Amino acid sequence: MKRLYQIFVLSLIVPLGVKAQQQATPKSSFTLDECITYALTNTVNVKNARVDAQIAEAKVKETFGIGLPQVSGNVSLQHNQKLPRFFSTYATAQGFGGVDPNTGEPLLQIPGMAPTDVVASQNFFQLKSSGQAQVTINQILFNGSYLVGLKAAGTYKDLAYKTEEQTQIQVVESVTKAYYGVLVNTERITLFDNNIARVDSLLRTTAALNKNGFAEEIDVDRIQVTLNNLKSERLKFLNLQNLSVTLLKYQMNYPMELPIEVKGNLSDLTVDENLFNEYKEGWDYKNRIEYKMLDTQRKLQELDVRNKYAASMPNLSAFANLGYSTQSPNISGLFKTNTNLKEGEYGPIGPDKWYSFSSFGVSLNVPLFSGLQRNYQLQQSKLSLLKLQNNYTSLKQAIDLSISQNTITYENSIATLRSQRENMTLADKVARVTKIKYEQGVGSNIEVTDAESSLREAQVNFYNALFDAIIAKIDLDKAYAKLDPSKYLAAEPTK
């Protein structure tokens, strides 16, 4: 019975553990789109750019909140161990002291005091302990800088989102290049495996011919050298492939300790030679993210100029103060309440009741003179705006240069790829015919090894040209603002 219970418990726990492991282990096989989607979801730079955009949104709300009523509360209790005295002339003190109703003489009589002599009397207007509870309300009625700040906050948020988009474009570019680097190296390794299998078969055939006296030993050695060179080069490409995979993981922010596999076939990759005509249709500098960011920065600087003007405008605000206050000879008296007298009545109730007070009004602040600071601040802001306007010309020239360079590079890579594909086809034909002739005894071993070396070189050159063409295509897409991260973000993130 105990054994059955253990089996039942394990049957519940094991599936849960397997499910948790499956959820914790990321996907290991990726297409290009899945690589980009994973990178846009997990790359640190994109995450930080997204956080910056959220910070900008919070900044907008913070700026908007400045225009709402600002309410603050304050409660204070104070005890003066020794109150300051009141200072007055002797004549004034006699006036405060009152007069004798019978004689009409001042009650305060100090022998030898002249009317102008200074008298320090006890503070009979204030008790030692006091308390106050107050609520203060302030509301902006008109503030030019605040109105400009609202617009600037929205533009600042727009700049943050454009910065995030720029970061996403850079991620799309780097991940695409790394992905094709892995894919091309995979094809290269497969090609080396085929070549090694073919040369190994030729080596076995030649060794058999040598054993039967139909081939010299030097022919076997020559093919063995070719086979060794192929294996050595394959090992180099294996190490290069490991580096390419590591680079792809880094660009995707994929765990380095986990395996990853790319899905795709280079045979499905087509190179459009008429790409330029398609890209030139509807082309505009404003399509480039750099131009969009510069345009947003210009708007921010224009708002900064407006803010400098607004700083010289009057500011109007309303305020209100509401609260209660009391006094007592000691702290404990502040918390006693005398209900013998109602609000508005007078009598000897002492200061142990809290009385309300209130005030409200408007405040107008008019900047009259600030030296030359405001003028020179405005001048600096205008000059900064002039620099941004000058940058438009520089940016357009840089974009034109980028398009021109990448167009020429793409055209050259297409021409080279076409030539290398033809060379590889011819070299494969030569190697195949040469091997047949050798097996039929009408060709030499040297011709076979030379043909194999030429084929290997043609294959390496073809894949180098193919990779160069892919990179040139990606750079051209970036130059014409064709790298769109939004189509990958629309897909469900790959976990």
C-alpha cells in the first residue's frame, strides 16, 4: 500500500517538474523572424529604450500634474520656554497699562522714568504653547512656461519613442547579419562534408588501384594531402561557426550556455537585381529614423526658445489657506477643549479651544528686470536652434552618401555573386568529368587533385560572395529605411 502511494505521488510530481522545465527552457530552434522577435523582446538595449519611453510618459503626466491644484497640509505644535519681551517707550506702555477710573491717572507708574525711555514688558499677547493645523491650496491660473512645458513634454515623449525605434532597427540589422553568418557557415560545413566524402571515396579507389598496380603510391599520397587539407579547413570553419553562433546569441541576448539552432535554407534566398527601382519609388529623407529624430530635436529646441520668451511673461496663481489654531500656557492645554463658549462669543474661556481661520486670494508675479541673463539665455537657445537647422543639410548629405555607397556595393556584390556562381558550376563540372576520366584510366591523378582544389576554392569564393551580397542587401535596406521592426513586434514574442 505504501509503495502504491509513492508511485501515485511521483505520477503527480514528475509531470509538473517536466512542465516547469519546459517553461524555463527557451526555444532552441529559430527562423530569421523568430530570432529578430526574440531579440526585440529580450535585448537589454531595447528593454532600456522601452523603459526610457515609459519614463518619458511618466514625465508628461508629471508635467500635466503641475497645472492641477496643489494641496498641502501642515500641523505644528510649539512651546516657547521663554517668550521674548515687548519693547516700547514708557509713554506707550502707560497707554497699554490703562488708567485709574477714579483719578484718570495711568495705572503704570514707574518713578524716574521719562516718557521716551524704553520699557521691556512681559509678552502678554502670546502664551508659551501654540498649535496650528493648516491646509494650503495653490492653483496656477496662467503661466506661459507651464503651457510651453506641456507641449515640450509631449515632444520629449515622441523623441523617446523614436530613440526606441532606432535601437530596434539596430537590433534588426545586427541580428539579421549574425543569422546569415551562421546560415552561410552551416552551408560551408555541409559543403566540406560532401567534398571530404568525395575525396575520401577517391582515396579509397586510388589506394585499391595502387594495390593492384594500376596507380602509383605518389597518387595516393597526393590525394591524402588533399583530404587532410579539407579536414583541416573544415575544422577552421567549425571554430568559425562556433564564434558565429556565439555572436548570434549575444545579439539576441540568448543564454550562452544553451544550444541554439537556426532554421533556413540559402537556396530559398533570392537576390533582386531590380531592387533600386522599387526603393526609389516614394523615397523621402523623412523615412530615415535619423531624420525623424533630428526633426523632433528641432521641435524641442523651438519650444525651448518659446520658453525663454514665456519666462518674461506675468504669472497668475490663486491660493487659499484654511486651518485651526490655539494657544495655551503649556503643551497639555493645547489638547483640552472648552465647550462653554460657542464660536464668535467672547469670555474668559482661556486658550484651550481651537479656532478656525481662512484666507484666499490671487498672486500676480511680473518679471520686471533680470539684468542681461534672460536676453543671453534666449540668444543661446536661438543659436542652438540654428545649429540643428544646419544639421539638416549635413544629415541629407550623409544619407545620400550612404545610399550611393551601399548601392554601388550592392551592384558589385551581385555581379561578383553571379560570376562566382558560374565559376562554382563550372568547377563542379570539371571536377566530376576529371574524376570520371581518371577512373576510366584516361586522366591523371594530378588533374583530379587540381580539379578538386579548384572546386573547393570556387565554392569558398561563392559563399563569401553570397554572404557579402546578403550584408550589402541589409545595408541597402537600412539606407533606404526598409528595416521595419514593427512587423516583428506584431508577432507573439518568442519565449
